[in-house]
Amino acid sequence: MTAPAVPQRLAAPEPGWTDVVDVVVIGSGVAGLTAALKARELGSVLVVTKDVVASGSTQWAQGGIAAALDPEDSPEEHLQDTLVAGAGLSDPEAVRVLVTEGPAAVHDLIELGARFDTLADGEISLGREGGHHRNRIAHAGGDATGAEIERALVAAVKRAEGIRIIEHALALDLLTAADGAIAGVTLHVMGEGQLDGVGAIRARVVILASGGLGQLYAATTNPSVSTGDGMALALRAGAKVRDLEFVQFHPTVLWLGKSAKGQQPLVSEAVRGEGAFLVDHTGQRFMQGQHELADLAPRDIVAKAIMRQMLATGKDHVYLDARHFGDEKWRVRFPTILASCRSHGIDPVRELIPVAPACHYSSGGVWTDLNGETSVPGLYACGEVACTGVHGANRLASNSLLEGLVFARRIAAHLAVGLPDRREPVEDRRTAGLVDADVVPELQRAMTVGAGVIRSAAGLAEAGDTIGKLTELPAGEPGTPAWEATNLVTVASALIAAATAREESRGAHWREDHPDRDDLLWFGSLDVTLDDEAVPHTTFVPRESEENDRHG
């Protein structure tokens, strides 16, 4: 299958205004705000966020943040659990950075004002989730950890001097110098204000922290802003993305019926960590014997088991049984999930919770080294948009908030050595293009069917053909819906190229026509770049080469 060409740059009006800063941060979740707080000591910082500053995926994180905070735990044990979940493709050195620097990063959050749940003696209460052999998940408000972390970071940013924020702004394309290095970014500010319409931000450094790609799929736990903008923007600037085929589908997302679309309510893995278990429509527990941790197996294993059970029984969901918790435990430990279930007519205190897998997290993203620098000079990335090497083929539960914290801090530490010189942007002569906003539902259907939990060469080819046809449809008017649709098409094409190339099953990538893991041929990563015609091109990087690449 030949991947379809995608637009080389977004069709947009010429910038009507210009601003100049040292560092632009695109995104306002845990990674972006941490990067902004640390980078303000180096120069002027501008945070660009697509909605209000507190929106995005961080606020939806229920389970918590993983770190070896218990004296009985250790970074080494956290490292081993992460490597096992990553199915052989996690970079051990990147994971070691995560687990050794993680506890200090969490304590920094506490100093900023984040309030985690504590025990009677004042120590942080630690829960457990799938793939962890220790209780090491710090949580807040029971199941509102992300919201509490976001609250603390937003408050810290608003108190800080040297940080400006532009809300309701979509980053369009990177400005580059003659040598391809970063010179800034163009963006569109939605609504009227001091800055509105398309403008240009001249910057010495751009830090991508724009989140994931969940809106590629019909059902996802991601908010509506997660349209792969950062990955698409980086691809168009010549950056490489890595491990994009490894999309994690959360196994327990509240099933709201066949017609439900868009962001779906998550039922945190922490519910199973507290003793809930999965059953099919007959009440049979089906995770026993699937893995040593049964219902607390890594997410890819649980998601696959649920899909197999659904296929075997002809049902479109299974159930989570937490009735034995009782009313008080639900109210204290999981108040957000309890309210969400009840708002949809389900009382988990007395009823089984219908659940099914849905797109949750992109383990891959824009490739970075251990300092967060991408393959494009002056462009950095952290959080879900990045591929730091931590997650490999499957993210370990609750490692994502920690990764955003740790690698945002590392970016700032690297830049503290010296910001790059300001560069003069050159005129972008590439062909501008645009996809019509109306293609999104068909794109989501094609990706869900052909590039979802279960994949095959035939299904991926059909999805690729559909997306190729969508790119050829007449474009609509420039604007946020069309720009988002174009970004979705770009990332979908890259993902399909990677998923088609990897002819094995590993971690979150399940090929029913290649059901076994193949370390002989596929022990390594797939990089995707856009060629001169903006066609996605894959390059396999064996493990030895990958380690040399990442560490120099």
C-alpha cells in the first residue's frame, strides 16, 4: 500500500501580526505548564493553548501519578515494571531517567501547591494499577488527580512573572530558517482581542506539549482538542515521529451504546486496583489465567482479552463488577467516576458497569532525545505529543503525568546551558493544502475499523484507501475545523504507514494476520517522516541503532 500524500503546509491567510519571544510553549497540560514555569528563568515565555489554559487531557487523568515514593519501593522496581509493560521497546536509559528523577518532580508539585490524598499519619496514600507490582500511584481527590495537578500548575503560572498566555489559539505551522532550524510558529487566535486571526510568533525555541491524537477514533477518552496538531505540525517541519503504531486503548471506558461518539467517560484502572474485576454478560470472570496479574495485567493485555471475549460472545461490551465496594468506598475513593456513571443512568454501587476499550493514549509521537530535543534544531517536545523512549510498545499506567513532569524539567535544564541564537525565517514555498472539515466522521470510522484494537493488512489498506480519498476531496474554507481535519488526516496517514509496516503483534499493536511477537525482525522502532511530496515514509531503526541515535 502506498501512503497518500498529505498537505505540505496548511492553507491559511498571511500573518496579520507578529510577536517576538524567546520560548513558545504549545500546550497547557502538565508538560507544557511545567516547561513554561522552568523556562521563564531563561527568557520571555509565551504559552499557546487551543482552549482555555486549564483544558486538555491532564485534567481528565483519574488514576494518578506513578513514582517510587514508598520507602519499601524503589526506582529499580518501577523501572522493571515499565520495561515489562513496554514489551521490549522502552529505552532503558529513558526509563531510568523517569523513575530516578520522578520522586523529586512529584515533591516539586507538592511545593507548588498540589494536594495529594494522604493517610491518617500524613503520608501520601498510594494506590495500585495494572502492571505495577507495588502500590506507587499518588492520587488526589480520590479519582481527580489530573484536575488537581492542573489546578496547581495553572495557579503557579498565573502567579509567575515572565509568562504570557494566549488562549483559544491553534498553532498552524512552524517557521524555519534556511538551514531548517526553528525560527518561530504561525498560529490562529480564535475570537476578537488584542491579537486575533493568523499571526506569527518569532522565537528562539518552540516546545511542543500539545497532547495526543485521540480524535482519530470514533470513541476516545481524550478531549475534543486532541486532534494530533503537534505531531502534524512537526511532521510538516521535517521532524520524525516514532512508535506511532502503538496506540493504547484503555480497556475500561464507559460503554454508552453503539451511537456514542467523541470523548467517552473513563473508568479508571484504579477501580480494578482496588479490587473490581471484569466479567462477561454471563457473569464469568475471564481475566483469570490470562496473566499473572489477572484483572491488573498491563492495559494492552486486558484490552485484547476484552476484545476476544466480545468477539467470542458477539457482544459489544463487557462489565466491570465493583458492587462489593459499597456506597462509602465509591463516594470517598471514586467520587468523579461515581457521578459520571450515575449521570448516565448506571449506579455502580448496585449495578455492573458496562465497559469497552476506547482510544486512550499515544505511546509514540515526535522523537526526542533524553533532553527533549527533536530531530529539528530548536524544536523540543514533551508529554503525550513526544516519544521520549519511556513507553515503548505500551505505556505503563500512570507513567504519563510523571513523564510530562520529568522531561519538561529536562528541556528547561538543557536550555539553561544557552538558548539558541534567534534565526531569520525564510519564505515557505511549499504547496499549501487543506482538507474539508466534513471528512472527520468518515476518517474516525475508517481508523476505528481498520486501525483500532485489532488490525490486519487488509483492514489497514482499506483505512488507508479511505483516507487517501478524503484528502482528494475539495477543500473547504480555512478555519479551525478544516485545519484540525488536515492534521488528523496527516497523523492518520503516518500511523497507518507504521502499523502496516510492523508485521508482528507487540504491546498495543495487535495484528491478527501476524499474531506473534517477532524479536528477530522487529526488535526496534519505526520512524515516520514526510518525503518531498509529503508522503509518509517509514524507516526501521533496530534497537542498537536506536540507542545510538537517542544518546548520540
